[in-house]
Amino acid sequence: MLFEDLSLSKSIQRAVFEEGYLNPTPIQEKSIPVVLEGRDLIGCAQTGTGKTAAFAIPIIHQLHRIVGSSKKAKQIRALVVTPTRELAVQIGQSFDTYAKYTNLTQLTIFGGVSQNPQVDALKNRIDILVATPGRLLDLHKQGFLDLNHLHTLVLDEADQMLDMGFINDVKKIVKLTPKNRQTLLFSATMPIAIRELAEMFLQDPEKVEVSPVSSTAEKVEQRVYFVDKTEKRNLLYSLIKEENLSNVLVFSRTKHGADNVVKALRKKDIPAEAIHGDKSQNARQRVLDAFKNKEVGVLVATDIAARGIDIEQLPYVINFDLPNIPETYVHRIGRTGRAGNGGIAISFCGKDELPYWKDIQKLIKVDVKTISDHPYQWHSGSPEAGEKPKNSNRSGGAHKSRKSNSSKKNKKRWY
């Protein structure tokens, strides 16, 4: 199928063609006709398969027909709610790209920056609003937002909003919209809790799944290193240096951990930056731009900050810390292997993280290659030898195994 077969307006076809889009991806091919029909939709597909265009393009087509050539006063007729600032910016840019030959206007709002420019833009009237939950509710409470004319509500990355504790905010936002709205729910994973939410917010939705739920991209080569927890930084430096890795996205579980990894890499003269929630929006954007422009070779990020990172040819993702939620692993390694490109996803598994790794394997059902030829393995053997961590739990707590004094003395530190 070609994009021109989807009955889209010539203005949208022109914009899409200029972006190099000829054939819609599977999620786009199946979702766009449903959205154009005005039906509610649950869309589930791997990250990097084009979900944003799957809802942005038909929304623009619908609104262009309604207000594109009329002199009607602009009203917020489409609202996209997404969990992170970076993802909101990315979605807003997509709407700008696909709607550039229409008269539609969009605004992206999020916290962490002054609200004044956002309020001024709202006063000038817009057609499409992309927002994070907190700033959206805040501006509505102040009387700057009117959602009474809304046609379409999009809940993007719904599983992440649930994980990040946004469910109550989402419920409040839904109550602010007309009951006869069209509702679209998109996500890379679709756990039971999200399906239950969909039943609350959607009316007889069409369900579109273009790949197994929670599957990983086929072109991503996955590797795992069973490494002593105290040696992860040494292993990271060794891989970057010996294999000459660049353009590497590294995931840390905590903001403090991300900063410490960056400090350690810089001590070894490796350009690295961290991106997480404690940094201002402007600082995060500067770091992200530097990484995209390859001015910084290594970007260390927490899950929340990295959710909106969209780099088409990102070659490497490294899980410095394993996530305790297996679906998060899918999102992480989905940062590479996007748009049909290949990529390599490397995971460091400490002894206390073995339960997490087993949960991940159960979810993805992929035989991940174990790299055992490295000097930083567990002190007391490997999981293949039957070694099991003690007193571990899914909430992240684990008792540290005791190490012999001789082992500590023989290990060289570089941080």
C-alpha cells in the first residue's frame, strides 16, 4: 500500500512525500483508516514503528476538512497527552511537519519552563494541543484552557503514564473533555491495567496490534553481560574504548547513578552527558541536541527522560542498570533499531538483578546472547553455574553478597 491509497488530502500527501514516506508502516496502514472513520482505537506496536504518524496524520486530515479553509474561530479540537517533555516536543514537531501545508496550528506545553509563552500562544488560539498531564491541568485550573470543542483525545505511551503515576491526572483530563469525543490510545506495550483503563475511557474501540505485545525489534542484536555490580563502570569503559563505540545511549535506574556514570567516563576523557528530571528543560534540550549532532559520544539517561529520544540511526543502547519492570526493557532497547535500521542492545546484569533478567526473558521470549569472555564477571561464578542471588525482590531491594578481601584487593578501580 502507498500513502496515496489512504484517501488523505493533497496537502498532507505532499508533506508526507517530502519526508520520504512512500509506504505506511503496518501500524499506520491499519490505524489511519480507523481514525478517519471516527472510531475509538487502541493501537499497540513496537516502539520505533511510526505510532505518532499513525494518529497525527488522520487527525490533521480531519481537522483540515473542518477548519482548514473556513474562517471559524480556532478552538482546541485535538489534544495529545503524553508523559514526558521530550516526547511532547517530538510529537509537536511531527504535527508541524505533517500539517505544514494546512492552516492548522499546534502548541506543545509542558512543565519545567515558564508558562507565560504558553499562555500567550493559547490566547492566540490553536487547533492542536500536545501536553504533559501536570502542565495541562495547571493551565486549565487557571482558566487558560477550553476543551469543550475537542474532537479527538489521544493518550500516547499509556503504559508509561500508568507507571509514572499519572492515572489520576488522566482521569481528570478525560472528565474535562466532551463525552462524544473520539479517543485514541497508543502504546508499545499493553498490560492488563492499560486494557482496563481503555474500557473506562473508550467506546467500542477497534484494536490494532501489528506485532506481538511487548516484543522487541527483530533487527536489534541483544547481548547480556553477567557482571559484578562494582565492576559495571569498568566494563562500560572497556566496551566503549576497546570496541570504539560512539553514539551510545546508556540507561541508569536513578538520576544520581546517571550523574556518577558521567563523572566516571569524563575522568577517562570520554565525552558524556546526563539527562534526567532534575535538569531544566533547556539544559535537557541542549544535551539532547549535542548528542544528536554527535558532539557528545555517550548520553546517560533515566527512563523518564529518555522516553522522547527519537534518533533514527542510534546504533547502541546499554542497560547499565536493568529495569525492574520487564516492559521497560522493551522501550529501552527500542531506542535503537528504529525505522528498519539495525542496532545493538547490551545489558549489564548484576547478581542482585538476576530476577529482573529472568522476568525480561519470560516477556520477550528471545534467546539473548551471553558474553562471558570478560574480566568483570560475578565473583562466585555465573548464572550458568547455578549461582542464585539471595533475598532479592522485584521492588529493587537485594542483600549484597559478601566478597573476600583478596578479591577486593585484586580489583583495579578507575573511578
